[in-house]
Amino acid sequence: MSNNCPCTIKETMVSSIKVVYLENELLRASILVGKGADVFELIYKPLQIDVLLKTNKGLAVFDNRNLSEQRLKMYSELYAGGWQDCLPHRARYEHIDITQETGGIAATLPWEYEITQNNAEAASILCFVQLPDIPLYIEKSFTLKRGDSHLYIGIRIRNQGSSAVKFTWTQHPAFGGQFLDENVTIEVPDCVAFHPRSYDRAFKDDLARFEEPIDRITLPSGNTRNIQEVMPKNSNEQFFIVLKNIREPWAKLINHKKGVGVLLKWQLDAFPYIRYWSNNVSTMYTIGIEPSNDAFSSFDDSLEHGTFRELQPNEEYATMLQCEIFDTERLKGAKVL
């Protein structure tokens, strides 16, 4: 399609997965309605750059897999890249526990959807699913608007069960592809880095002992790193931390050589933390910037420290996110919010 086309929607099948493409003059977004309502591609059309990670096999990992009959065990089984909604990441409902090994149910199965707007001014779909195991009903809208380089995402959750649901919730966008290299810098609001994998509940009243400044975190190797910088491909580095004490809900990644950036914004009430991970080994080169309501690795720790959401029977919760792709000259000198 032309870079100057107004808003359009295209529906197709790729490797057994139903895909809906939303497009305007600036962006092309592919939504995997047949698998989790994932955002699989987010392409900035003026430069033909997809900012999201793709694994080597991409959607081919789903060849001959019918997710309606055999859903994934967890959100990252048969991982293809892109942006998943890990909802719930972990959860407790009556006698049922959702753990790391079974988490991200929303991203493991097909969703239903309907086209809500399809004209020159906007392209929008509404996706919806009733989760198995945990009685959460989810609606998720995706919208592109004419002449606008934002992808708008709205999410509504309702507890359809007879008891309260306690859950953690993480957005899981992985950035990579043509966008990511050592010329990328990462900007986040004032915050501190917390090491959940080093956390010891014996020191639950002294979380500061597991915190460090973001410009000199300690890696498992003992080396220190500034997480606002991206290491070159194949530098054989992996780490995971949580950014906390955030007062403004945004994160920005800029490739200064290619002149393109990503600005992710959300609502702080929904996601007061950023789960940040880096993986630049030979098989995967990516940065994960994940708005989340959870700071811990263990759900028991999340419950103890209150980093979870609880919905009572018939209670609803709604929030919104925006992801903007921009050229650096246009945003130069502009305020983030």
C-alpha cells in the first residue's frame, strides 16, 4: 500500500494465525487476533522500520498448531517476538494459582474481534476474550488515526467469577529488528533499579539493599552497566531488573543514527513499574520495556508487598496506552508529556 493511504484494515491468515493489519499514512500495525491479540509488527512507514523484535522463525512457529484446540502453555511458548499482554502474569483465584510456568493466559489463545471503524479517518478494532482457568473477561481496542503516528490501545477487564481475583499484569513489548543497535539510547523518568532476582524476603523491610542507580547497575557477571545505553549485538549480555519509584508513566527509545524513536506512554495507576530486560546473545537481540503492576519474581512476594491488582466479582478496571513512532527532528525539544 502507498505511504500516503488513509486509514485501512486488512484481514488475512499467516501460519495458521488470523491477523488484522491496521494502517495509515505513517504506521502499519499487525494484530494477531488469532493469538493473544499480540501486536506483532509496528512499522514506521516513512523509513520502513519495524521497531519490534522478530525471532528467526517468526510466525512460522505456529504452523500446524490450532490454538483454538491446543492453546499455549504460557505466553512465551513458541515465542515469535512482538508485544504480548501478560494478563494475568501471575494470579490467584480460589484454589487456582497461575504461576510463571502458566502465566500470560491472554496471550496463549485466539480472541474474537469486530471492526469498529474503517474509513479514511480511523482504523479500529475491538478484540475480546473470556479467559479459561481465571474468570477474567477482557476487551482490548486498537486504533490508528489519519495523519497520526500513535497506536492507541484501550483495555477493559471484568471479573466474571464469584470470588475476588488477585493478579499481576505486565505488558511485554520487545524492541528489536531494524530499529535496535548500539546507537539506541533509552530514556525513562527519574527512578531506581530494583533487583527482584536478588531479593531476599529476610530483608523485606529493607528493599533499598536491592536497589541501585540506573546508570550503574550490577550485572550477574559483577560488571556494571548504564541501562540507558544499548550494547552492540552479540556482546553476550543478559539481565533483568525492575524500575521503581516512577512518577511519570513513559519510556522512550531513540536510534540516533537512523533518526527514529519510540515513545511508550501509559497510566501510572495501571502500571507503576517498568520490568526491563536485555538480551543480546547470538540467538536474540532485544530490549524489553514492560509497563507492569509488579516488582517481584515471586507472587507471594507480590502479595506481601502489594504489587498486584484485585478485582471483586463483577468489578471492572479500564486503562489506556499509547505507542508513538517519531522522527527525532520532529520531537527535538518537545516535552514528553
